Amino acid sequence: MLQDPLTLYKLIVLYMLNRVNFPMTNAQVSDYILEKEYTNYLTLQQVINELSDAHMISLETIRNRTHLSITAEGQETLKFFQNLINYAIKQDIDDYFRENEYVLRNEVSVLGDYYYSAKAGGYEAHLVAKDRDISLVDLRISVPTEEIAAAICDNWQKKNQEIYQYLVGQLF
């Protein structure tokens, strides 16, 4: 058994991120680990920060969501130490992904972000829908205000499938 519980939590996060072929949000990882009561939120955030500082995971913030991905260093570390994760924990994680992978993938495959563009003289909303690593839609819309850009991003999260179907229907 591990002497340091933080090491186990790090290995669990690495195992989860290695188990999928898409980035997971901090919220997705946190929801699972907190639901299983492995640790508390503050300790988990410490674990995630330490993994990032050690370059075992990469963090990318898109609007208000932080996306976590395992790095080559993280995969190498996991390869050497995954035997320290209890079989039952691995089985729980594997079962969780078997049941929820589609929903988890969809949550991170639709991205909407905006930024100020001096070139456009306003804000630009960048909307993306992916299926695995393939971009289905990658759209930039220039708008005059930040409020409109934020609303576009919010609506993209809610209505992306309808918008995609509309575009395909109109263009093909």
C-alpha cells in the first residue's frame, strides 16, 4: 500500500486521463473523484497542480473550463506505477468510462471562446465542434461587444447540434 495518499490520488488522475483519448475537464475529473469520496476538493486541486508542475498533465483553460490531458511524462510515470492503484479502483474507473465516455466526450468536444480582436475592432467568438480529433465545425464570428460574444458562446454550448445540422442542410 502507498505511504502517501497524494501519490495514490495522482496515479488515479493519471489513470483516468490515460483511459480516454480526449481531454477531460477539471470538473469531470473532480466530479468522479469526489463522488467516490477518494479525497476532498482542495486536496484534489493540489494534486492536479502538482501533476501540472511536474509536466505529467497539461492544463488548457478555454473560457471558464480547464481541460486536462496526460503528457508523455505522465504516461511513462503511470506505466511504472499503475500497479500501485488498487484493482478495484481501476475497475471502478473502467466501468465509469464504459458507461459515460460518450457523454464525457461530448462535453469537451464542443468549445466556445471569445476574445478581443483589434483587427476586427470588436470581439471574436471562436466556436468549435469536434469528433475525436476531427473538427466538424471551426467557426469565427466577429461581433461588436463582449456581451454578444459571450451569448454566442453560451448558445453554442446549448444549440451546437441544431446549428451543425442547419449548416450541413444549407450547404449540401
